[in-house]
Amino acid sequence: MKKWMVITAVILAAGIAGYGLMSRGVNADVQKAVKGEIKQYLEETAEVSDREKQTIYIEGTGKILDILAESGQAVKKGDLLLRLDKTDLEQQLRDAETKITLASSQLKGTDINNYANRIEIAKVAVQQAQIAHTAAKRNFDSAKNLFQTGSLSKEEYDRAQDAYKAAVTALESAKLQLSDAEQGAPEHIKSGYKAQLEQALINKDIIIKNLEKQEVRAPLDGVILEKLVEINAPAAPQTAAFIIGNLTGLELSADILADDAGKIQLGNEVEISGKSINDTVLKGKVIKIAPGAKTVTSILGVNQKRVPVTIEILEESPLIKPGYNLDVKIITSVKSDVVLVPDSAVFEYKGKDSVFVVINGRAQIRAVKKGIESSKMIEITEGLKEGETILTKPDNSIKEGANIKFREV
């Protein structure tokens, strides 16, 4: 009997002590559950790149005589950036122009108008041949009569006959030459001169195009990001000369852990910040998500599967340059007008997410259901209403039923 009395006394004493502790109260930070907007996001580091970045290659051959652009220089489309030696090609161009002149003159010489003198000469030759033919025929007719009467020897007769035949042949030849002169140059000669002229013109065009290749010009408005060649160095086709970029078309490239990448969608809002832009916050959006993951080795030497994500920078800043690293928060979910509590207010109790609710000055544990989370706030979808008072930073010294001395935050 005395034993039970002792036990009861101990329990009663302990209860009185606990009651005294709770009645004295525990100082704790409290605040009311509020409604508001919450954003859930993924944080990562992204590199600034230029979506219009382009490597400019040399197309010509020769020594680099002039470099007219340096790294960091702003250029306009068509600006001359580099010039190669043109001496040999300029000599080839002069030779080609000489050949064109010669072929043009030869072709022009085949025109019928240029055969006027030849035609006149041929007409005179026909007239002379006609006179000679008439005289030879008269002599032959006379010789023939004399030979028949026996007054002319056979030898003299044959000479007169041969002279007449020669005169006939000469007359026919003169007439043919006149006909050829009146018709102009033979077609095969004209065709030959035309072919020579066409080939000379083609060669000139090729040389002019090669001369153009001896100059390198900016393909777009932008900034020279890198100069890759030096003056007086030899160059050949496909030699990389410059890297140019358009700083108005900057974007960010981030590699997101494959486990998190599924939360990202095209068009997701992005908050961009970093020391290089003086910790200002710029807006961006997701414009591309790679269809597959790649293996990336972390600075700790761990292989990770990551998905490349491209982010468009929606606000311009003169501080952003290609190659910079910036911090990005990719907003994966946004909810408005929901009950919110600090993330420090939620703890696990008996396998359930819970908070301390203060009712009539005493702390009561209440199970809740979480929604989305940000870096500092948690959405409560069940178990808590707007306006209810909660402990913001409960610790192990606070027990259910404890008297709370408010220290609102």
C-alpha cells in the first residue's frame, strides 16, 4: 500500500513540475498562415552563349597583308576584316583582259563589214581576169583559124590554146574569191574566235571571284569575339580567321540533372542573376530542351546524366558577355492564393508532415499535407487554414501542450 502511494506521489510530483514548466511558457517565434503566390524552381549555373555566333573562314590563298578587326570590335555586315596578297591574281586579270581584247578583235574582223576592202580587191581581180580571158580567147580564135589554113605552127597553136585555158581558170578562181569575200569569213573561223572570246571571259570571271576571296568581310552585324590569325602569316582556304557574334541574340545553356529535367517545360519562366550583372535579376524563358541526356563529370569527379536546356534572355544588359556564368532559377510551377508557411515550420512527426498550431496559447501538433515548395516557403494544401497561428521554428524543447509566449516574426 505504501509502495503505490510512493509511485502516485512521484507521478503527481512530475505532473506538477511539467505543469509548472508549461504554465511558465516557452518563448517561440510565431506567425499566421497566409495566402499568397509560391514558385517552385530548379537552380543551376548556366553559361552565356551567342546563338548567332559564327566562325569566319578565309577562302583565298596567300600572305595576310592587313587585319582590320580586333577582338571586342563592333562591326557591320560587309565590313572588311582581312586582306590577302593579290599581286599574282591582279597580273592574271591583266593577262585575261588582254586575251579578251585580242579575241574580240579577231571576231570583229570576221564581220562582213570588215571584208569591204577584200570585196573591192576581189572585184578588180575578176575584172582583170575577165580582160585577160577575153584577150586569150581572141588570140586562141585567131590562132585556130591560122592553124587551119596552115599559116600557124602546131606549137604556136598549142601555146595560144593553153593561154586561153589558163585565162578561163583564172577567171573562175577570181569569181570564187569574190563570192567568198562577199559571204564573209567561213563559219568555222567565226566559231573558233567566239570560243576563244567566251573562254577568255570565263577566265576573267574566275579570277575576279578569286580576287574577292582575297578579302574577308563580316557576314553579319556583331562583335569580334576572337581573332584567330596574325598579319604576314600564310593562309589557305578554310583557315579560321575570326569568331563573330551578335550580342543582341544571347542565350544561356544549362545542364540539368536528368532526374529533374522532366519537371521543365518549354516556355518556363526563368530568373537570371549573378555577380557579373551586379546581382540584378533578369527575365528569361526556356526555349529548347534536348531530347536526350549526356554524361557530365562534376568537379568532384562524379559522372552525372544531365539534359542540356537552352534559355532565352528576355531583357538586355550591357554587362552580359558570351562565356559568362550566371545563376538561373527555372520556375517549374506557380500557384496563387494558396496557404503558405515557412519551410522551417514543417517537420515530420509519426511519419507525417506536421506543424505546431497555437490554440488558446498552447502548442498543438497538427498533421498537414504539403504542396509545392520554394527555397523558403511551403504550400499547405490540407490541415491548415489562412490566419491560424503557427510556430515558425519549433525545436525539441517544445512539447505538445506547451504554453507559448508569442514572439511574432
